[in-house]
Amino acid sequence: MKQRRGWLWLTSGILLALLAGLMTFQIVNRLAAAASEANQDDVSTVSVIVATADIGPFVSINTGMVTLLDVPAAMAPKEHIPNIEDVIGKMTLAPITLGEILVTPRLIDPAYPDAPVLYTMGQDEVLVAIPTAALAGQLGLLSVGMHIDIAYTSEFEYADANSEVSTDKTLTTFLSLQNLEIKALMSRSLAKEGIAPIPDAILLSVAPQEALILKFLMDSGAPMDVLLRAPGNNALLAVSPVDEQYLVDYFQLDIDAPLDLASSRTARTADPQTAPASDAASDATSDVNSQIQSLLQDQNESAPATGGQ
């Protein structure tokens, strides 16, 4: 009888111990879960931009390449970017791998004036430098990002009514290239007292064929001028080349004698002793000049005055 009671007490003790262990395990589990939840609530998070694909160097980032994620602050790099708008349109300076957090030092804004000009070029463009001999450049009116047209004046040989090319050349002014963005302004001089020096050259990114056109015109010594565009005006301008005959037609000048513009120009530049000018051509040219001057004077006198009273 005593032996049975001993086994009963032993069995009861073991069951109580197991029950106590189970209850302890559950309580510890609950406390651990609560502590974990409390820790997660206490951890601060920050927004970062993560690459959703491999991005190569010198690539402009678009919305399909990145996404916004919230991560623990301890995981975010010091120079992370919190807003997705701040990376769209930026250019990568080095390869970025899938899942990598984007940071400021590895991106550049191509529109920033101090950004290296090569980052703002198209892959099918070349960089060309043209001199700033034009008045706009000498006056300091040019700046990076402006859009310009380039006008040249050169002499050309034209065919007459019989399709024969004249030996005399006609001076003509025309637009060579339009709507070019100034990528950089270069100067050999150093800034003095915080004043930027007058630039010596304008850097433009153009198609290779357009670069050859500009080189030919510069090598030929043709006078050049730069025309500044209004901000936002990117349209191609429909303009006609201008020569002396164009001025005659535009101003509707009455010429008494038949006008031979090419020969009259030759007569003006030739040696009077070896190549005397034609009287009719000289008189016609003089008539053209006087009529143009008269028209310009009339326009100035009839123009309304501007300015405040």
C-alpha cells in the first residue's frame, strides 16, 4: 500500500513539473514575441531609392529603373536619396546593380552648369568648339543652356538664266544650323576679382555631319554671328538666305538701269586703272544704296517712341 502511494506521489510530481515547464515555455515565448514587436516598433525607418535593374554608367535614370522603399535607418547609407523625384533624369557616374541603394555621389545632374559637358551629350553626337568672335559672345550675353542659331555670310557662285555658272560670286547671309544648346563656355583667361572672363569658345554637341559643316565654314573664313533664341523656343525657323537681289525684292526698290550685282561688286573692288567699272552698274548700285538708306531713315522716323514718360 505504501509502495503504491509512493508511485502516485512520484507520478503526480512529474506531471506537475511537466505542466509547470509547459506554462513557463509559453510565458517566455509570449514575452519574447512581445519584446520583438516592441523592438520593431522602436526601430526608425527611412525612405531610400533602390535600383530595380542593373544600370550602366552614364545612363539617364527613368521611373522604370528605380523604386522607393522604407528600410531601417541603420541600413541606409549616409548619403542616400529620400525622394524618387530627386533621381529621375540624373545620370549615373558608375554602374549600379540590382537592389543597390542609390547615393548622391554616384549621380550627376546633366543640366547643372558645372557638370562635365560630356555627360550632357547624346551618344550619336560630337563636341565642337566655335570661336566667340560674334558680338553676343564678346558682350558676355551667352551662358550655358541657352539655345542659339548660327548665321554665316559667304560668297557663292550662282547659275544665270541660261544655267551657266557665273564667275562672279554673290555675297549671301544664311542660317547654317539652328536651335543649338550651349554646352559650355571656355576661356583661356582667369577670373579676376570674382568677374568671369569673356569666353574664347562655345562648346556645342552636334551631329557629325553638322560638325563638318561648321568646320568648313570656319576654315573658309566666313564671318559668323550668333543669334540668341527666346527661352522655350525650339522650333525650326523658315528663313531665306539674304543677298543684294533679295534686298531689292524685299524693299521693292525701283532700279532705272539693269542691275548686275555681281559685276558692280567686282567694279567696286577692282583696280580702277585695270578694270574700270560699268557706268550703268555703278549708277544702279548707288541707286540701291541710296534707296535702302532712305527706307531705313523713314522707318526710324516713323517708329513710335518707347520708354516711360
